[in-house]
Amino acid sequence: MPQLAARLAGGFSAPVTLEQLEHAIQRALDEGNFAELESVRHLPGMTRAVSRSLRMVWDAGIRLDGKQTAARLDDLALIEQRVRHHLPGTAMLPHDLRIAAIARIRFAPRLVGSVTIERLSFIAPNWRPLILALAEHVPVEWRAPDCAETHWFSGPIVRHEADHCEPSTTAVSCADPRHEVVESLRWARQLITSGKARPHEIAIASANTTAWDDHFYAAVTDSGLRLHFVHGIPALATRDGQRAAALADVLLHGLSQSRVRRLASLCRGEGDALDQLPRGWLSSIPRGAALVRIEDWCRAISTAVLDDESSIGLRAAIPILEVLGKGIAAAREAAELVLRGRSAQLWQTALRTGPPEAIEFALQSARFPSEFDAADSIAWTTARILANAPRPYARLLGLTNRAWPRRSGEDSILPNHVLSSSEFDVDPTARADRRHFDAIVTGAAREVVLSRSRRSAQGSRVGRSPLLRDRPETPLSRARIPEHAWNEADRLMARPADAVKIARIGSANACWTSWHEERLTPYDAQFSAEHPAMRQAIERVQSATSLRLMLRDPMAFVWRYALGWRTPQDREQPLSIAPDAFGRLVHELLRRAVDLLEPRPGYARASDQEIETALEQAARVVREAWPLEGPVPPSLLWRNTVDYAVSLAMIGLLRKEIAEATTRSWTEVEFGQRDDFFAGRELPWDATLPVCMPNTPIRLRGTIDRLDLRTEPTAARVTDYKTSEPPRNVQRMSIGGGSELQRALYGLVCRQLLPGEPQIVARLLYLRGGQPAYKLRDLDGAIEQIATFVNVVVSMLMRGTAVPGPDSFERTNDLRLALPASPGYQRRKRPAFGKASVGIARLWSSE
């Protein structure tokens, strides 16, 4: 109707488009001060809500700027008045276009000739006077479906459905919306391959396509079918849309490293400013660094350039990051830097439909034209569009009590207590949905399939639509064998004999079967004896952490050090740091503070004030350096975390317990390092000398938390700092079943690297709660016990057997995800694992 009216009104007149209307509304809202809308005009989606209200009022034929305007519509009338000033010169509002067309109706015989209204089921009241006036000058015929509202039309009406045979109608129920998509594609492919229908004769529709759009877009490539999205493809499902979304994410939520990496990876190669940077420029930035401010990025880039002068090109990224760091206020400037082509056009359109702060909402509703032509493709569309141009074969999705017909609800701009919807909403959503359903069912000449989900996408139960009435339905199982497969995976699921011939499927099936057997299988960490990867994992230089994992959880040791598995990192800016990271933080503070005190005045001779000053300097360095190396909490929480770590480090430093002037202290003392290791400070030994566990193939490497060395007579005291709470049996504990190794290993290092036969004291010091230092009673016995423990585990691993240890099924185990989720797995396999680990079970229970 708008196009017909524009032709009658004159060649230079055109109906206002939705994009033009929303752009004009946004400009009117930005410059106006409307009593009813001022408090909410910046809310996301406000422009679209005003547009919907205006269009409903216009469709009803209400003149906002005339005497009919009620006081309740003053704001909309003022908006409409200002919208006119922001529209292009040739664009006209609907009622203005109708008036202009009626004024020139006498030219209708030459401009339009006879008119046929094809299959429209509803014409808005605004256009009805134009149709009636047109019928007085030229022949007007309405080929209308039975459900059309034609009571106002005085011309001839032709009912097409009288000539059609009754279509085959069936009703089915699927598991959920995705299952509906799968069944739809099976149905469409079966129609095409059987020769019953061609693609352009098939349509799939729903009252609202949102719940199925992403599933169809993901599945259509795999199916090989040509599917035309009549209403457009969701922009965020495309790479161009993701580029715009990545930019919006950075501008709205900050310069985190993951957001910048995502933006750089998506926009690379588009001819934008990012292409001027060196290839792989982000590889010089530590991946775990929490870079949330432009200052952090500048320091990280400067550090990378200092470490490698060939990275001087990284400085070119700073101007780009500065623009991104301005936030959403620099939306247009940032888009000019990093967006090109369709993504840039999408960005500009999104900015026109609402305020920049709501651009994420605008991008979610944006769409691109479909990639296939409707003339030779299956149509996926809304019921409103299909009702006007039905196809012989139709499948309707989402026939649930919540989705079809939809509930009208209240208008966000004109709620019922302000103006009843019956006064301006001439075509309520629920009534339109019922009419569209009837038009599609009666318009399909061959076959109609009515489909619904038994559960929603969120898993809740949903009921049948009242439109299904008493139609019997066929429940379809998700795991059923289909009559016709929609892709290769579906074909293999329907033919298990063919599927098991594929190596990956056969392996997965064998794994599933093995998990339910009580005996140990190759899928339960059983592998070839003397495996090269296992030998390499054992011969690598072990740290206290890897050695503890070997003894306490041999299966996890194989995963991490033989297979190289790693657990995902935490999010970039957590609210707190992990316990092990907090322990490293305390150790870092201790090391830096003692390094500042040595050799002058010396930690042993330093006063409490000097220790406190050194610790404050260490805290300042750590507070600035750690965000460039790994994830840390937001700034306020990070400062509190460092302050708490300083308080614990102060407890450890003030407990010197040193009286002799010939005693010297070190913290974080390296040992067993590679030949190219450079300490940068004086150490009590050569840190590159090898350290071996006696009578085992294990070599050791690591750092001692604290070493106090007395020269006359020679004596050494090693201290392992703990930031956790002490266990109940800490006084009796020697190696804690393999969980407490540091004291004994530190003592072994001193025995091998210090000259002579020094007296060695190894102790634990818990920094929380003023705990005493817990000395290791029998160092030689502990070392011998660890060696025995190691040899048993190494022998088992070299035989090709790995078993889960006491820590395997703990919730805090970061490798728990690699084990089956069902607790029944642990119960079924416990006897077999117990038999395989009989040699080390007694060591796990030792103190």
C-alpha cells in the first residue's frame, strides 16, 4: 500500500522507511525535552519502542497533529512534529502520503490502471480510504483468503481456497527448538530427493523466528540445502557482525586483553589500522596480564620493546589503544580505525537506531540480507510474510501455548492506564497470529506439518497451542532413526553399522563402553610399557609441584607432563586470586624485601623499621608489576590483596630468630637450574649444579622459600612458608602421604650443594594465626621415604599403568574435568584401581 500511494502522490514522494524513521526519532529524542519520556529516553530500545507506537497510531489512522489528538498523545504528537524535520525531503509519513495520493486520485487510470490485491489478509485503516477512493476510478479486485477482514471493502472479492484441494495436515512434537530445526531439514530434504517438491515450493515458518534463527544458520551449511532467510540473517551470526560486536565489547566494557585479542583477530586483513601493526604483535604481550587500562598497555608494550628491540613496531598500537580506551564516546572514531565494509555499515546503522550506550542491543536485532535467492531456495520466514505468499508445502514451528498465538502485552510508551490499546492497536498480535495461521494452512496446496516443542530452549515444559485444537500429534524422539537424514552425521546416526567403521566414532563408543566395565582398560590411563612419552616425563627435571603430583595423583601426572594437557585459565579480572597464586605473591614480597636488605645492612642485622620499609618498597613494585604478568582483581580489591599479603610477609620477616653475626639469609634461592641460568645476585651455591633424589632417576629444580646459613660452625636452616591453615596433625607430619615434600627436598638440596656436612634444620612456618615453626624430626628418614615412594610410582608408570590418587576426585582438583562426570565411575573402578595401586596405598596413608 505505501508504494501504491507513493506512485499516486507523485514521482518524488516515497514512504518513510523503518531506518529513516528510527534515525529521525533518535535525533528528535536527543534534542527534545518531553515530559513523559525524559526519564526513559536514553534506555536501550527506546527508539524502537517509540517507532512501534508511532506506527501503530499511524496504522489506526489517528492524526496526532490534528484536533483528534488527545492530551495523552501530546508527547507522540511532539515527536512526530520533530520527526518531519529530520526526514529526507522525499519521505512522507503514512497519513500524509495517503492524503497526497487521494488528492491525485484522478490520475489513477493512467498511473496504476486496474489493481489486484493479492492474498493480503489485513489492510490497516489508514489505507482503507485510499482503496475505496481508488475503486471509484479503476477496477480494484481483492483475491483474499477466507480469514481476511474484508467487511469494509465494497469491490469484488475472489476466494482462492475454493478451488484448492484439502492439503495433508499432520501435527508432530519435538524435544526442543533445535530438534524442530533438525526435523524440518529432514522433512525438506525428503521432499526434494523424492521429487515431490522443488525448493521454491517449500516454506518453514514461525510466528517469531528468534528461537530458531541461530540453529538454522548453523545447520544449513552442514546440510547442503539452500535456505533463504526472508527476514534476513542475524548479523551477529556472521563474521562481519562479530567484528562490530567485538568493537562494542571493547568500548563498553574496557580494554581487557581478551577483548583486544578478539578484536584484532577478527579485524586483521580488512585493510584497517590494525593491519599496519607487525604481524603477531600481541605475541609479545604476556597472555595472562590483566591489562584493563591504557597505562597498563603502555607499560606492557614498553617492557616488550626493552626486552626485544625488534618489537619497536609495537608502539604503533598505542594510538589505536588510546582511541579504544576512550570508551563508547569514541564510537565513530574507533569504527573508522578498525571496521570496513559490511561491518562498518552495520555499525553506522546501529548508531542511528539508538544511543551509543545501547549499541549492543541494536546489534542483537540487526540483520543482513540472505545469501540465497528466494526463487530457488527453501524459505525460512515469519508467519506474517508467509501468509501473504504461501507455498504448497509448509511446516510451522513453535506451536506452543506461549509462542503461537503470542500475547500482545502492553505498549511500553502507551500502557493501558495511559491509553487503552483497543483505541490505537487495530491489529493485536494474538489476533494477527491466528489469522496468519489460518491463511497459511488454507493456502498450502499440498502438505502442512504443524510442529511444536515439548520443552523450551531453557528446558521448561511447554504446552500445546490452542491453534492445534484436537489434532492428534506424533511425538518424535530426538534419538529416533529418521526416514531421511539431513546431513552426514545424521546418516551415520541412522546407520550404526556404518558409523562404527569410522575410527573416531568407534573409539568414542569403545571409551563409553569401557567406562562402564569394572576392569581397567586403555581408556582408564593404561598404556604401553616403557612408553617414550612416559620416560621423557619422568626424566624431565622435576619441581616440588610436579613431584607432588606424581606421588599423589599419577594419572594427572601423565595427563599434564606426558600428554601436555593444561587447564583453562581463570577469567582476566577475577574478584580474588587463587590460593596458589596468593602464595606466590607472598613469596615474591619476601624475596624482594630480603634482596633490598642484603648485603647491607643484612637481613639478620636489619631493624624492624628497615624491614618494614623494604617490604613497602617491594609491595609498590609488585603492585605495579603483577598486572602485567597475570590476572589480578580490580584495582581496589588488588590493593587490599597486596596489603594482606604484606601483613603475612611481615610476620615471616620479623620472625628472624637469628642471633649470630655470621649468619646470612636468602629468600627464593634457586637450585637445579639450566646451564644458561643467570641469577643476577649472590647465591650460596652454583644454581646450575644438578640435584638428584638418591637412588631414583629423579632430578630436582626449584626455589627455597628461605635459607639461613651460618658459617662458623656450618649450619643451615631452610624454611617453607605456608599461607594456608595448618592441618591438624602438623606436628607429627613428615611428608603427609606425599602432600608435604618441600621441607625434606630443601634439606636434601642443602646437603648436596653446601660444602662439608652442615647441620640442617628443615621447618614449616604458617604465616596465619601466629603459628610456631614446625621442624622436621627426621630429615634422613623423610628423604628415604620419598625415594621409596618415587621408585614405586616410577615402576608402576613404566609398566604402563597410571591410577588416580587421593586428590583425583576432589572438587579442588583442576584436572577433575578430564575424568567422567558420573560418580558411578569412581565406584565401579575402585576395586581395580585399588589392586593396581596396592604398592603405594600404604604410602598415601603415611604421615
